[in-house]
Amino acid sequence: MSSDAEKYGKATKLVHGGTERSQWQETSEALILTSGYLYDSAEQAQARMAGEIGGYVYSRYNNPTVSMLEERMRILEGAEACRALASGMGAISSMLTAPIEQGDRVVGASALFGSCRWILGNQLPKFGVETEFVDGMDMEAWERALSKPTKLVLVESPANPMLDAVDIKAVSELAHKAGAQLIVDNVFATPLLQSPFELGADWVVYSATKHMDGGGRVLAGLILGPQKDMEEIIDPYIRHMGPSISPFNAWVVLKGLETLNLRVERQSQNAAALADVMAAHDAVAQLRYPGRSDHPHYAVHSKQMTSGGTLIAMSLKGGQEAAFKFLNGLNLFGISNNLGDAKSLACHPATTTHRALSEEERASMGLDESWVRLSIGLEDANDLIADVVSALDGAKTE
């Protein structure tokens, strides 16, 4: 894509962004599987390793295929820089640990993926870092938490697993007053349905394992943010700590990005149709879908997102017993803790994605054993509706 790539729409950027062709002018992006690179001379090796001239050094540092993925995502998000890593948690853990020092302070929304809560609650305090969790929708709580100097703020919106919202713009303003940088995990919304940088985020992170791959094939993560901080803080950490993505996985995600626009649109349409049917079923105690006006955080979601997305959260009457009956009664949906797949998937967060949290920690985000999370795929909507209704019928309590 030409240097004026920013002028194109998102669908075009997803197909063409960042592509570089070899001397053979291949149509598809080249998959460069190599660990190292040759130099024309010892002097060139010295200069390249010192960063005095451009070029590739070692695939733990950089790789042509990985660079194409990074550039495509940079263009898509309108970021200054992007780095691809081995997994979504590799991206988030690098983002949370590379900048911090003993005595720093990190604030996170209560509703986070279980592993993110674990890092803030268990790992960062070992480094002498103060951490605090805040109800993501309580602006007074944010004001109190950010009334003193803070290094980083981490939020998800929609949040895993109950699709809570965070007012990104409002929190970003408070974070910046506290001297903090705001990190937004945008994986549930995807870069197509929400643009955190436009809302004031300093950093955006993704598990590209999810919608960007879209086929349940590989692990991948992304960090997007300012060029200077990326080069001075994140790059040294990646190079020396080694959370690098493999070129093959980067290539798979590159190819997945080409159809991301079509897949997310269809999956969101399916999710909206399913949510309407499920909300009316008498086995359901509560349903949360960001695109429905009965979501308790609908006003924020509708302001930040262009559609309701591909995820649904549902609480069943009858608690865990009913939730398990529902999951075991599904035929088209696979029981899996993954999401964003072309295939529809469902899981029980309290015993899977958030099982490492204490009961008190789960309660702080409103998560109990009655909740099920559904990731909606590309199947025929009528088939998905029939499958869910049948499973809900079987899960009804007397």
C-alpha cells in the first residue's frame, strides 16, 4: 500500500495495509521462516546491530512477515507504532511490566480477564507496585483512585466476561490528570467496532488469537502506542525477555485480517438476532448484549461502539446446575474458553476463564456460577437460534 494509506477505509487497509513483496512479486504476503539473517560484511553486522543502519538482525527482534502484520495493524488503528507478540497475554503482560518500577501505582477496572486480574493482584505487588481495582462504571470511584499519582490504568470495554462498559474518554481524562497512561484491551470490540485512540487511550492491546485469526488456529498478541515509548520502553523488553511471535503465526493472522471486516459484521448480526430470542426465554435470569437497550451500560456502549459485537453474556435461573445443563445441551456451539472464532463457542467463566480468582474477586465484578459467555460465529442464524432455544428449554428449572 502506498504511503498515503491513511486515506483508505478500514476494509481496504485490512487487505492491503503493510504489504511488502519480495523480488518474486508474490500475490500473498511472503512467509519468511528464519531465525537469523546474513550480513555482507562484519562492518555491516556491527552497524545493523548498533541500529545505525536498517535491516533485520534476529527474528526475536524483528522479521519481515511480522513487520507486515505490525504495519497493517498500525495503519488500521491509526497508531504511531505496533508490536506483535506471541499471545494476547504476552502483549498485556509486557505492556504492564515493561514500564513499571518499584513504588509505581497501577489502577485497573474490576471487570477484567482472569489472567489480567491475576497480574495486577498477584504479580505486580511482588515488584513493589501498588495496585487498585475500581468499578469500571463508577466515575466517583475513578476520581478517588486517580486523585494521586498513577503510572498505568488498564480497562477492558466491553469487559470479559459480562460485557461491562467503561467510559474510555472520561477515564482517559482522569488518568492523564494523574500522570498515568491509559491501556485499553479492545479485543471484544475489535478495531472495527471501537477506536480507543480516538477516545483518549494511550495504548491499545489485543489478543489477535481471537477475531483477527478468526479460525482458532494460532496464538498472537498486539501492542499499539506511541513510537517513542515503544522504542525506548517496549522494544528493549521484548528483545531481552523474548515474548516474540513466530513468523508463521504472524502470517496466519495477516491472512485472517483480510476477512475480518466481513466476519465481524456477520457475527455481530447473528449475535444481535440471538440476543433478542434469548432475552425472551423464561430460563434466562439476565442477558447482557452491548447492542440491546436493556444492557445496564448501554448508554456508554452505544456511544463508543458502532454495533453490539459478537459476544453475549447470560445468567440462567438455577445457577451452575442450569448453566451446565445449557452448555451440555448445545450441539452447534462448542464448549470452549476461546472466542472470536468462525465457529460459535460457549463457556462457563466462573469455572474456566475466571476460575483462578477468589469468590470475593468474582463477586466484585458481579460474576457468579449462573453466568455463561457465548461467542457467536458464522453459522446460519436460524440454526444457532434453534440450538440455543433447545438447550435453554432443557436447562429450565421446575
